[in-house]
Amino acid sequence: MVLKEIKVLDNKGLRAALASLMVKKAMSYDSEITIEYNGKKANAKSFINVLALNVPQGAVVALSAEGRDETLAAEGIEGFFNL
């Protein structure tokens, strides 16, 4: 399992457009990918679950990936928080 803490740099937080791209990317990995914020967890492959986290700019989220491509998955998803 790969665990990362990531600061959301986008000035609008994890908004719909960014979440949509991230979910599409997450679906390209075999690993289970989870994002946690403010005590709530979301499957990174679910657009609705990711949006429901309501992550603002400057927030720190916990990202976990588990599976055969977990390192690639974590690195790939981490990139969306640094746009």
C-alpha cells in the first residue's frame, strides 16, 4: 500500500472539472485508490464520491493506493492535486 499526504494547490480546490479528469485517470489503474479529507473517504474512481468530499484550496488530503500498480497509481493521481 502506498500512502501520501497531498496539499490541494488549485485555487478552486478539487472542483468538478479537475475531479472529472482525476477520476478518468484513476480508472486507468487496477489498484484501489482512496482519497480521505476531513474524516470522509472517497473511492477515487467515483466522480460523485470525490466531489462529495468538498475539498477546498489549501486542504491536505490523504491518498492511498493498493494493488499491483499502486506506486504508479499514487504518483499519477498526486499530479492532479499539483495543477
